[in-house]
Amino acid sequence: MSTILKVTGLTKHFAGNKHGLFGKADVIHAVDGLSFELAQGEALGLVGESGCGKSTTGRLITRLLEPTSGKIEFEGQDITHLSNNDLRPIRTQLQMIFQDPYSSLNPRHTVGTIVGTPFKISKVTPEGGVKKRVQELLEIVGLNPEHYNRYPHEFSGGQRQRIGIARALALRPKVIVADEPVSALDVSIQAQIINLMKDLQKDFGLTFVFIAHDLAVVRHFAQRVAVMYLGNIVEIADRDSLYSNPKHPYTKALLSAVPEADPDAVGARERIRLTGDVPNPINPPSGCRFRTRCWKAQEVCATTPPQLLQVGKSSVACHFPE
């Protein structure tokens, strides 16, 4: 499969609090040197604890945020620092589904206006008119086309997320970044939305970056999984390899916390409890960022940042992989 999206050394720093009138502002290291590739038609899961930089990465990929450094290539074109005008045709191909279905939809607009907005912004007139296309999109995501004139407050959380998906599909994108699209929904509704997204991926050949902290949901949806910790990717591998044989200590700890449906398997599995909290991104640890919580940490971990290297079927950033 051909590469549709390539990210190299992607970095995003935010300015924090300023110390005094003439003092320097803190620098928040949200994303630090991310590199990965995305093949046409695949789904890449991006997982990690809250605050590790997953959502920031999604916003950088879709250019909702300006990268501090690094490179983003979409279909071979460098889009890292394109102006808004130059980005206009690219944005039709790169869309995003937001986390909260309650705040991502304008309560003053009807469903027809919300789903039809991408056509207006991109100055695109679909065949048969905007209304007809919007009603087709509502039907595709499992909503009644007659809901065209209803407002967001008249829908449940799952239905609102379907509206968000319809909006993302409007311009027939090639890549969709889904930022925790089911975390605000009930478990039964989560399954419906995930199955809908799987069907859409199959029917339209979509490429997904699926951001989540629920490893069970990611396992159901993604073909490859990247694990993030404090702005870095610590491991990236295909789904089966990562879940059956994790190489990085942090990945192993995350997987040990996933609830097990089989009561007999719970007792047999080792539960790894990490000590301490995630370090402050304003002042991340030297060397390996996970070393302050890692049971394998040695002197080299404090002095040398580990590189993402191939170990078996996984790429791992660790001096002492499993």
C-alpha cells in the first residue's frame, strides 16, 4: 500500500506562564519529535495516558495547529507551514471527528446547516445540490434524512456523534482523524459508532488516525497501534504483535490494566502498577522520559534518549526492551 501521510520529527511547544515582567515564559513540550507513516486505507490507533499529546498530534496532522518544527507530508506534498489559502484544497482531504458530540456542534444551527457547512467553506456545490447531499450523508451514517431541519439538542449523544461523522464525510476526505470519538458515549453506543466507522472505512477506502485511551476499543478498530508517552512515541507495531507481545515497559503496563473478560485469566496475568505521576511537560526528564516510573531504568536511561528501533515486529524506543 502506498503512503498517504508521512510525519517526520513533528514537534509542538506551547508557551506557559511567564515569570515576572521580564522573565522567560515556560515552554510546554506537548509533542516532541514524532515520526510515523500512514498507508492508504489503514487505521492507526494512537494511545496513551491523558496529557501525553495524542489530541495535539491529531490537530497538528489536520493543521488546526501550527507545528513548531518537523514535517508533515500529505500525498508527497509538504503541508507543514502552508497558508490558510493554500491549505483550502488540502482540508477537503483531511478531516476530523471531535471528542465531545455536545460541544462540537453549534446549538444554533440545524443539522442541515452543520453538515452542509464544509461545502460552503470550500465553495463546492455537490451534484443535485447541498440539501440532497446532506440528506444522503445523514442516511449513510444511520440517521433519518428528514432530520435535516432539527437542532442538535433534539438528538442523543450517539446521534450527535453520527452528525459529526456525516460532517467529516461531506467532502469525501481521504484521511480522517478521530479524536476519542466514543469516549463520551455509553458502552452500547460506542460499539455502534465503532462499527459504523469500520463500515465507512471499508465502503469508502478511508484512512483513519484513531485517538483513544481505551485499548480495548483501539484493538477492535485499528490495524496498527502507536503508544505515546509525554510527547513521544515509545512503541509502534501491528495490532496483534503489540497486544500479544509488547516490547516497551510502558506498553506492558498499559495492557496489564485492561479489564479481562475471562475470570480465570485475571489471576494468571501480572498486574503492573506504575509508581508516581506523569512528569511535568514543562520540565520533562532527561534521556528516556519514562525512566522515572520504569522498573528497568539504569544510568544510560538518564543520559541518552532512546531511538525508535526495530525489535522483532515492533519499533520500540527503549534501551532494555522486553
